Amino acid sequence: MVNSRAKQEFNMSIHEQPAKTRMSETAFAPGQRPTLGHWLKEPLLHFILAGFALFAIYGGLRGGEERSKSRRIEITSHDIQQIEISWRARWQRPPTASELRSLIDEQVKEEILYREALALGLEKDDTIIRRRLAQKMDFLAEDVAALREPAPGEVEAWFARNQERYAPPPLATFRHLFFSMDKRGASAEADARKDLATLAGKDATGGDAFMFQNAYAEQTPEQVARVFGAKFAGSLFQEKSGAWRGPVESGYGWHLVWIEALMPSQPPAFETVAEQAKADWLSEQRAEAKRATFEAFKARYEVVIVKPAPLSGKAAANSRK
């Protein structure tokens, strides 16, 4: 029964369509244009007008709701708690009722000014805000980075690859004879070489008076460089102990050096620096996570660098002035 009725309705719709078409075709004589009254009777126009009305009503309601939300400032109990915590941290006591009211008013004032500034677009093209937002994204990437606990043996393996970080610097114990360039001029180096051939034993004397010490014990390369310069320090730690060496140049002149002892750098046992090694491993993992996060962000963009056109000869000359 249902099927037959459906078929009947379907057949009726088929047969009615040409009739409507014929009515549309015969409603106007050749050359005659449809009137306003005809268009007002068209169902399609009714549909379009109804849809537009619904859209306008929805937009008005939604816009009103958004405007209402944007003009509502709510200070929650959590906000008040944070205000009190900040006050206690600074003044070591709870705020009075009057002080708390003043602090809340200040928070409301700040929120109102913040929203009005956003409405005016004051946050755009502001270098300080730009840098602060970039900094917050950097902090966010660091917070999101999963700082997992290292697997057994992972820190030990990392330490083995980076143990030079934990090795103390080498130490040198030495004495020297000084040949002053101020006093001897260009012959200072030659005089040092001449005396080197005659020196016997570490207690040998000669050379010129030096403004600092003649002997130094257990000095690091950095300590030696502070007195004699980096070039002297680099040469000193390449020499062998037990004999006079040189001449070695410094910022003051030339030196003959007797190295009593050189203590090479030795990495410590892992057990003595385990906690520091783990902290450094975590720091490295955090840095790698931040780098990977940034690379993921960067992959979303096309970076185009447009170099400025070269200045003309006259403009370049003016820019140098």
C-alpha cells in the first residue's frame, strides 16, 4: 500500500512538472516582462528572504553575546588568591580589607586598559610585545618538552662521550729567566738562545729582572695566560719537563723556561660527578626538544629574505660619512 502510494505521488510530481512549466511559459505574452507582483509570488524569492532573515537574526544574537562577553570582567576567587599570595611574598603579611580592595581595583584597571589597547590594535608592530610573546613561546616549548628520566646506563654513556667537560685543567709548575725587549731590543731573542746553551740545572740564573714572579706552582693555562699571554701559555703546556726550554715569547719579551712538573688533565670517575652529569644530560635533552619544536614551527612557513638593492656610488659615499 505504501509503495503504491509513493509511486502515485511520484507519478503525480512527474506529470505536474510540465504543467508548471507550461504555466510559466504561458504566463507572459511574447515581449512581456514579469511584474513586481509576479516576483513577490515566487517561492524561490520567499526562500532567499527567509534565509537572509535567519542569518541576520543569528548574527545579531551572536554578536550581542560576543560583545557582552568582551565587556564582562570577572575577578575569580583564584585571581584574588593569587593577589594575596603575591602580597604575602612581598610584605610577609596578609593584606588588609582596604589593601585587598585596592589591589583588586588595580587588577580591574589593568584589564580594562589591556582590552582597550587590544581594541585599538596597540599590540601590533610593537617590538617589546613581539619579543615578549616570542619569549613566552620559548618558555612554553621548554615546559612542554618531556623531561623523561634517563634509562639505566644512558647518563653513563653520555658522560663517556662528554667527559672532557668535567676534566680539570692541566697544571704546570715552572720557573723562567726573562730577556726584556725594552732593555735588549731586537737582540733579546738571540741573547736568550745564547744563554740557553750555557744553562745547567733548574737553579741557573741570568736574564733580566721580571716585574712579577720568577717561579710559579700548579698554574692552569688560564692563569698562565693572564700573566704571560695566550701564546706563552700554549707553548708552555706543549713542552716537556726536566730541562730548560725556549726561548718562549710573551708580551714582555722572551723567556727561558724550566718546567718542574706538568700534571695532565684527567677526567674524574663518573661516580664523583653523577648528579652534575644527569643535570647536564637533562639540560641537553631540553635544548634538543626546544630545537625540534622550533623546527616544526619553522616548517610551516616560507621564509623569504629580500636583500636591499646596492647603493649607488654617490649614495654609498654619503652613507660612509
